[in-house]
Amino acid sequence: MTAPTQQDDSRQPLTYRDAGVDIDAGNELVERIKPLVRRSFRPEVMGGLGGFGALFDLSGKYREPVLVSGTDGVGTKLKLAQQLGRHDTIGIDLVAMCVNDVLVQGAEPLFFLDYFATGKLDIDTAAAVVGGIARGCEEAGCALIGGETAEMPDMYGVGEYDLAGFTVGAVEKAELRDGSRVRAGDVLLGIESSGPHSNGYSLVRRILERAGDVDGVEVGGVPLLDALMAPTRLYVKPVLALLRGAQGGSIHAMAHITGGGLSENIIRVVPEGLGVDIDAAALRLPPVFEWLQREGAVADTEMWRTFNCGIGFVLVVPRDAVEAVGRELDAAGLPHRPIGRVVDASGGERVRIG
């Protein structure tokens, strides 16, 4: 008599959960974030969450709309957030990095979508992240209209996740800011940042490693780690109000100071033949940047091309409009100061900081 064959374990029925993907957890996350997402909705949003595509009605708002799209992440600030267990504000960073970009061209961000990917879904962490995204959208006045949560076993380590954001804005064609209005003699009005925002964090983390234990370290009366994790400032509502007000025509161009710092971002909105002359003394590094430069022995030129150095957004305005625009910024609660000017640069160096 032949002995019964032992059943091969590999032939046992498998489920998606056995493979590391928990559909029920994903559904629970959606239910948890629905109230947060709905608070960001605008009247133009059609339908709710859960469809294959998100709908947004533009028909009643613009005459000649130009759509402006943007996408971004938060760089390795995300890694620092995970190391510190601070998940509730990184979503604000994600929104800000996208909507501040489309604002540069005068666009009002209409809606936002996020992509959250992780190895194993932790509902509390994901809900905290998406909650921050929803708060950022509310502050920017755009609708969190949809997104994607991807659980991908073996792609990410325990506790790791990745983020990406996408936004679409609109501006009337006649009001588009494309740099064509910029002239030599225009003044660069720098609006203060809330900190490093979401750029330069690979260098930030290297400096932290060199510094060692930073518990108890303060910069300007604020714990260092709080200063480094301060969410990116959202400039959307006050700058849109400025563009729509009496001084709107005085805004010749705008720049969001992100990767590439002051050295490489302002020049992106300045036409060929012109350059920018930035006054280094006007930059006045905030305490968190002073600490980074000191602890990392970072050269000035490296600071200027890596960090925003305390200036997160720049307006390019005619010299005779500086005071009037400044009053509007004061009323909006946006600290600012002139940091330089547009100059002729035919055949010469286009960016000078000194």
C-alpha cells in the first residue's frame, strides 16, 4: 500500500492579505478621511470620493481659463518626519510645494490629488498624513478631490511611506504671469519663509548626523527639531488677494524659492538679457539657517543654492510700486523686505549675490 502523499504547503489557497495587502484596512482609511476631505471641497466639485475619476466644473468661473498644473513631493524631509514620528504636518508641506508653484503664474489652485505609498498600511499614520494634506488644501482654498493609497509589500521598509502631490490651477489668460512684464530696475520683494520649507533636507540630515544629540538645542527660542519640521508656508490666499486688488498690475513676476535656492529660482522668471542682483546683507539668515551653516560649515554660495535662506516667495515689482505693494503685504501679515533688483545682463552673469 502506498503511503499518502503529503500536501505541498505552496498549494494552500492564498489571499491578497497573505501577500501583504489588506483591502479592509484601505477601506477603513477611506472612511476615516472622508470628513477631512469634504471640508476642503469647493462648490465646483462634482460628486464625492470613490469614483474612478474626480470631477470639477469650471464653466461658471472663468472666461478664458488657462490651466496650470504642478506636481512635487517633500524630498527627504519625509525621512526626517518618519524618524521623528511627526506625520501630521508633512501633508501641509506636500500641498504647499505644489500650490505655491502654480501660484507663480498667477493661478488659483483648484484641486489637489495625493499619492501615498507604503509597504504595510498603518491606518493611524496614513490618516495623520492625509489629515495634514486636507488642512493644507483648506488653507490654500483648493479641493482635495481624490488620491491613491498604495500598499506595496517588499517595496518599503517597516514604517516607511512615500508621498507625491498633484494640483491643477487656473488663471484668466490676460492675467497670466509669465515674466514678460519684467524690466530692468524692478525690485525683488522677498516674502519670509517659515523655515527650510521642504528643500535641502539631505544636507540638513547630514548636518544633524554630524551634530549628534540635538535634544534641548534651541534656535531663536524654538526647539531645533520644531524649526526644521515647521510646515512650508502657504502663500496662496494672500498673494491671490494681492493680484486681484488695486496693486495686482504691479506684480510683474513671482518666484517660489524651492530646490536650487535663491541662486536658481528667481532667474527662472526673468527674461533673457536681464539678470538679478541680490543683496546678501538683506537676506539676514533666520536662526535655524544660522545653526545649519555653522554646524555644517556650509559656504555662503552653497547656502544660497540649497536653501531659501529665510525667503520663501519673491515678487518682482516696479520700483515706484514697492511701498504700495508692501502695505498690502503688511495687511496680509506677510513679513517682507526688498532683497535686490533686476538688472541688465546682456552677455554677462545673470545672477549675482553679494
